Amino acid sequence: NAGVTQTPKFRVLKTGQSMTLLCAQDMNHEYMYWYRQDPGMGLRLIHYSVGEGTTAKGEVPDGYNVSRLKKQNFLLGLESAAPSQTSVYFCASSYAGANVLTFGAGSRLTVL
Amino acid sequence: KQEVTQIPAALSVPEGENLVLNCSFTDSAIYNLQWFRQDPGKGLTSLLLIQSSQREQTSGRLNASLDKSSGRSTLYIAASQPGDSATYLCAVGPDSWGKLQFGAGTQVVVTP
């Protein structure tokens, strides 16, 4: 009963490098989300998806891209990492029309 | 734009005391409000969800109230235990999707 799994859990990048965070859920949820959490701030929504093949921008989408090619996976990409993207990233999922979210354990990203 | 505030940012109480955590929001047009618990290095766990038409929700030692007109919610934890030590976040949902607006959280330490 895995729930929401994020990989990798930790990553260190240099400025300008690219990477992809993977989120996988096994609950057949329609909706998936990427949030970031910074010290002293609440979680902020980056992008979300309401179904396979669909994505939409959240509150802080700049510098990120996402894809949802399969219902169970939601990928978050950084094409050219910047120090301002140092954060803890959380993926979450939910059934359609029910914003009771199941969160992953988080991915800590450091950009030097 | 919705602003969600949690004060205090941290508090410490002796075991057995009741905990009172506050959450305020600026826009009363909400769909629901949730309280989450976050343990260090882990994801968020949903504790209670209050629909906008409800005044309170209870689960075991936890009770959450909602006053939409004044933009406030309070989470009460009765007879606190060291295992209640965690960060508690409130989040406001503007609609039935998971585009939640989070507060920065209150870090709670319960001392034996």
C-alpha cells in the first residue's frame, strides 16, 4: 500500500543543470499536484493535473514544467535550475472533486 | 488573493495541557478548510476537514472549529502527549479541487 511515492528523496544540483522529479500514485486518483515548501512559508502550488494528458499552472509555475503521460505518474522538470529553486517539493493526489489530498514524503532539492 | 496566517509560529507545552492552534484567512469565500500534521522529513497527514457549511469537526482528541465570517479556524488538541509534537498546518480550499492555500504552520513541542 505505497500511496504516493516521490523519487529522488534528495538531490543536489549546480546552477543551470536540469532534472526531473517523479511522482507515482497507486490509488487511481484523477488529480495530482506539485507543491513546494520553503522555510517560514506555507506550501505553494506549482502545477497540477486533473487527468491524464492535462496540466495547469498553479501559484508559482515559473521555471518548472510538468507532464502527465500516465494517470499514475506526474513529473516535475527543472530545465535550468536556479538557487531560488532550492526547496522541499511535495507531490499529492486526490480523487476528482474531493480535495482530501494524499501527500508524498517530499523531495529535498538543493541548487548550488 | 487569499492569505492564510498561523500564529504563533511555535509553541511548547507540558504534557497533559490542552493545545490551541489558530488559523486566520482573509477571504471568507472558501469551500473548506483542512488541518494537517507534518512530522520532520515526512509528508503531510490530513487530520480534519471542515466544509464551509460546517462549524466544527471532531476526531478523537482533536476538534477543529470554523468561523467563516470572521476568517478564523481553531484546532484544539485535548490532553497533549509528546507524540503530538509536530508542525500543524491549516489550508484553505477555494473550491473542490486540491488547489489549497497553506499557512506557514505552527511548530508544537510537547514536553514530558
